[in-house]
Amino acid sequence: MTLDIRDVPEADLDRALDLSYLAFHLSPGEKRRNRHRELLRRCTRIGVYDGGQLAGLAAAHLLTLSLPGGQLPCAAVDFVSVAPTHRRRGVLSSMMAELWRRCAADGQPLSCLWPSESAIYGRYGYAPATETYRIEIDSARPLALRVAPDERPLRLIDPADAPAVLGPLFDATLADRAGRFTRDEAWWRQEVLNLDGARESGSGSQPPGPPRVVVLGEPGEPPAGYALYRADGNGAGTVTVDELEAESAPAAAALWAYLASIDLTTTVRVQARPADDPLLYIAADRDQVRVTRQEIDLWVRLVDVHAALTARSWAAPVDVVLDLRDTSVPANAGRFRLTVGDGERAGAGAASGATSGAASGAASGATWKPTDDAADISLDVRELGACYLGGTRLRHLVRAGLATEHTPGAVRRLEAALETEWLPFTGENY
């Protein structure tokens, strides 16, 4: 029978979940299934039907992603599943093509995902854009730091109060690092703090201990930093840090020193930190603070290259012609002149929903126009996406044979414009 691509109605939500569980070999409990049902209900849902059978599913959350100098709407792909009876029949390609159409219609210049199999999504234009470190601190002895901790008081607050207390500081840090999602109160409560306990692991086990929230600063004043953590109550002596934000190195030092000094614990395990986290520099003994794993994090796809490039801020002026390949979204393909110059507000001409906020001294006013001029650089949209948030150097892709420099010096000039003060970081799933 002919495969039919259409919306998945709410009446088919359980069928969609069954297909996803079949594809990922999951058998969740009712609490977790209810959470997935609610998540899926709020998503854009694309289904491939073979007669009355749901043979394919792709969903997308409508999120907002921070980027250098601003934010953009982003289609965050999730629940991608193909029935084992319908593999290699173009089901996934059909769903991706429909997703690009929906993104264009809904004003979403970007898409992102965490791939279950990284070999699959590169051919659809996705590229690794952020990375994280897992860190372990030996807290059997006091944490040795090269920076004096901030002396303001530390206090524990009720996790239920955390969204109101921590939200303004987190929102302020979005401009510092690209690659993170904006949050409302529901996101804080359900996704960050897990106050309803629905974010259990695949094995059904709960994370160690209840969520704890420590804040640096006097009550009633804006916090200078905070940490979200859990302490294992089963004798393992482990503190698990979910998130830490600080306005300065001394503020961060105060929080790390606190986490490493909690009684009856000997190890601090940090789930995700940026690759350029200041902790790695202020630790006096790197044998005490060790990187235990380096991971590719968020994959990004530029669905509308014009909107994406004109929405972000730039670190330096540049005028370069790119010959861009995009086999999935033909509107992106061709030869274009990217011009970034001073004198205009950053993000001018950005897509609807973008906000600007370029760092002081940055170049601004990017334009992206078709041209017949000779190309300075040739590359695929995948490589442009890898560099977009500032986490990948274009010269490394040229050396790997994935991009070609036709005009000497063009790659370095474009790199200088793409540079960000801090590396992009995601650190949380959706």
C-alpha cells in the first residue's frame, strides 16, 4: 500500500508511544508513560501510515534556543521511530522532508536533536554543535582552589521556590553561552527539578536522593550563583550535581567548595559541564578534579540559513562568498555572499521571534544574499551548522577535507567573525 504522511491525531497518541517503545526496546511504567503522553501531546507530530498501521513517527517540541547575541525558535526533534517492518523504505526521509516544510511554515529557522545513532542524522544536515565534560571531584579531602571563594552566605531553599529565585540568574546567563533552551516555570519544575518524579531512568530507578538547591547570596537579593544537586542516601557517599550557575569565578568557587564539603560523602559527580568550565582552571590539583568523559551533546540543523545567520551576533566584520550545499532543503543551496559590518544593530533582518544582544564591540548587521561571484569557501550545510554556535573551528573541517578554502585567508576571517567568548553548552535534554 502507498505510505501516507499526515498528522498524528491525539486519538493515536498511545499507538505512537507503542511504536516508539518498540523501536527503542522500552517497557516504561505508567507514570513515565503518562509523562511521555503529555510531552507528545504538545509536540508537532508527523506520522507515516501504511493503511491503518502507524509505521513511522517524528515529533518536534517548539523550544527557543540561545545563540550568540540572541535566541531563535527551534524544532527540537524527539520520538523518532520507524517500525522494524518498514525500514529502508524511505520512511525517515519522508518525515524529515515534512519536518522542513513545517519548520518553514511555523517560523523555526533551526532544528536540533540528540541522536540515538549518530551515523543517521548527518545525511539530513545535522551536525554536533556543543559538547560536554563529565567531571568527578575527590571530596574525601577539602577542595583545593586557586581562587578565593565568594564570602557571601550560602543557603538552602525549597526546590518549589527555585523557579522564581533562580530563573532571573539563569535567564541572564543565556547570553553568555549559546546552545541552551529558555525555560518557563513548568520546564523548571518538570524537566530541571523533576519535582513530580516522572523523569525516572530507563531501568525504572530514581536518581539518588531528592533535589537540593543551594543559593549564594543574602535572602531577598538576586543570587550570585546556585547549584542543583542530589546526595545519595544509600551509603555510596556521592553528590550528583545536575546544574551550577555563577556570576563570577569566586561565586563558582564558593559553590564547588560547598558541594565538596558535604558530610558523609567522598565523591562529587558532575553530570555535564562546558568544555571550558572555569572549574578546570581554578582547581589547584587536577588529580582531584578529573574529566571522566567527553561527549558530543546537541546536534543542530540550519533549516533556514538566511534567518539563522542574520539572527546571531558576530565577533568581527567579514565579507565572504560561500558555496553552500544542501540536498534536503534546496532553498539553502547555492552561492551566497555573507557580509557582516559595523554600524547596524545586531540581528537586523532576523527571523520572527529572534532577539538581539550582541556583546559590546561585536560586529553587526549580517546580510546573506545570492551572488554569481566566485566562491571563497565551499561547504555543506552540515559543516556550517557545526560552526554556527561557535563550538567548532572551520579550519579543522577544512583540514579534515569537509570544506574547501578557495581564497587564502577566507576561513580565518570567517572564523574570527564566528568566534564566541564562551564555548556553547547545552547540558540538558528535553
